[in-house]
Amino acid sequence: MRNATVCVFVAICIATTAAADHSLSEFPRANGEYDDSARLQRAVDATPGGVLHIPAGVYLVSSTVSITNLCSLDMNKSAILRAVKSMPFVLRVNNASCNDYNMFIIGGQIDGNALAGCMMLDGFFHYTLRDTTFLNGRKYGLSVCGENCGGAELVANNLYFKCIKPGLAGNTAVYIRGGDSHYTDCIVVDYTIGFHLAKGGSNRLTRCHVWGGLLPAPRKGEPREMLKESINFKINGAAAILRDCYADTGEIGFDIDAWDTRILGCSYFNNKVFGLDNITVFRHKYGRLLVKDCTVVKPSEHSKVYDGCGTVEWRDMMYVNYSSNEQLPGALKFDKQDIDESKVDKLLVE
């Protein structure tokens, strides 16, 4: 209790008396510095409890920039932190020793450059991530509570994850071990796993879209690089709710191995241009599952709607391009004149 009291006192002092805002432009490279890691770290260290503004520009990072002092980042939309050497992460945030409310990182790009993960966030309470792009994460785009120091109430909005460099197959865009957080309007392109809720509980994903297939196959005749063993949404944390999410072109759309998962108003679609086959839309290994108001466009001839052994309830499901004799759990009934399904694939692709 004594340590906790000291921690709260320090946090209050930082937030109310010591906080001062700075711009990275105040911290030039020193003599002998050939990248921006040291100046970024000096700027962060000089801004405890305050806001560090990062102007537009490309900043080269050769060692992880660490935030442990309640500093928030306000990055110009054209500010890029780019890895130039191998390291675990470009940016690491961990305020576990003391905490504050309403810290944030807004804007900019964090580019792992196939050398590093983009960002680890740990030791937080009510933290905001918004309007940020995570490129070419070697293992992770964003790792939340990856060191298991704890964290809750992350509000993540309008995040964009994309790999444009080859050689990153097997990576994960968003790896989550914490709980009680909200991810809204986040888009993932060409990470092997989109969202992995690995641990923790009661996370909410709303209007998140995961798709892939732009990066070519490593060798002729193989699947496109980021589609091999791809999973759009992998759920291992309990009591997750996915609402209006879009699993788009992955070998497995929704992989559920957890208690009390709800998948509501979501969709699965396979862009056949990318040649993906042998698809499972819902793979369900364990736990209670509710699937409601979802739409599944038949991915390919070699595909399954459901492969699992858990307890599942289906309600008001819409299936497109399936025949009437196929197993379609929870299917809504339509008269044949309601829809000309032969036109649906063409309309969706266009």
C-alpha cells in the first residue's frame, strides 16, 4: 500500500506540476549521431507527463525508443519512425511503475521495415491509440501487454496495418494479452494473422477488416506469401465480442478457442483472384459461441462453413452462392426470386 501511495503521488505530480510539452525539432542530432534514436529518446525523457510533438519527416531508428515516463506522442500524419537495424520493437511504451489517465499516441507511421516489430504497449490504464499506421512488422505490428505487465481500457481507433515487404510470413498485426479494450475501424492488410486475442478477456472489436493477398508467392506454384496458414481473427481470450467485422480472404476466417465468444453481424468473403482454396470460415475448438446476423459468401468449392466441437448457437445467418442441399447452420429462408445469387460474386468484386 505504501508503494502504491508513492506511485499515485508521483503520477499526480508529473501530470499536474512537471508536465511540459516539447517538439522533436528542439532536439537535433548530436555530433557523431547518424540516425534519430538518441534524439528521440532525449525528447521523450524531457517530456514526462507531457506531449511530444513529432513533425513530418522520416526518422531513422537503430535502437528501441522507450517511453516509461507518461509521455504522449502527437505525430504529424507524415511523420515516420523507421527501423534501420534489427531490434524487438521500434517503439516500446511501458508505464507500469506509475500510471496516469488519458495518455495517447496519435498519428504518424511506425515502420518495422522487416527488421523489427512496430510497437509494444504495456503497463497502461485508459490509453488512446488513433490514426496511426503500422508497416512491415517483423513479428508484430502492435503487441498489447506482450510483456504481461498488465493493461486495460485501450481505446484503439482508425489504425492501419500493412506489410509491403516480403519475407514476413507468420507475423501478427495485433497481438493482445490484455483485456477490457476497444478496437474500432482498424484495417489489416497482408499480415498472416490479423487480430490474435491471445489472453485476457472482454475485448471488443467493431468494424475491423482483415484481408490479404497483395504480396506474391515466394515461389511459383505456392500460395501468396501472407495467405499461407492465414487467420483473419484468432480468439483465445474469453468473452470477446466481434461486431460488424469483416474476414476477407484468409484460410480461416474466425478461429475460436475460448469461452463466451460472440460474433455479431460479421462477414466472410474470399477474393478468388488470389487463388486461395481449402477455406474454413468458422473453426471452433472450445467454449460457448454465438454467431448471429452474419453473411458468408461461399469461398470456394473446397471450403467449410464450420469445423468444430464446441457449443454453438446460430441465428439469422445469410449464405450466398450455396446450394440448398448444403449444411448451412442458422440460415434465413428466402424465396428464389428474392436474389439472383449468380450475380453476387461479380458485384462484390466490382
